[in-house]
Amino acid sequence: MISPLYRNLYRFSSNVIAAKTYAKFQEKYSAHLDAFKKKAGEHQKAAETIKRSTQKVYKHPFNDMHHKPYYSAIQTLQAYV
């Protein structure tokens, strides 16, 4: 049987080790989180720049009344009849 004194010492030492481990984890986690936020911000700025440069509406070169880009079957028949 384990004596209560030894059990309390074991709990105390494991709590101290757990606290140190958690402190190291928290430090590394916050450093990685800050780096991720910085990288995400840079990507967002780049995406906004690209989005601004491509905001023009695409105009198909043959999109007018006489040359529609997508014919239906009826329009195709009307063209050849």
C-alpha cells in the first residue's frame, strides 16, 4: 500500500511537471498562432489585390446580337433553314 505522504508528493510533482509542460505548450502555441495570423493577413492582402485586378466583367468576343456564344438547337436550325 502506498503511503499518503508519498501519494501527495507524487501528485505535487506531477502537477508541477504538468504546469511546466502546459506553460511551454502555451508559449509555443501563441508563437505559432501569431505567425499564422501574420501569414493569413499577408495572404488576405494579396487576395484583395488579385481580386481588384480581376473585377472586370468578362465579355466574350462574339457576344453580340449576330454571334451569340451559346446557341440553342432552335437557333442552330434557324441559321441553316
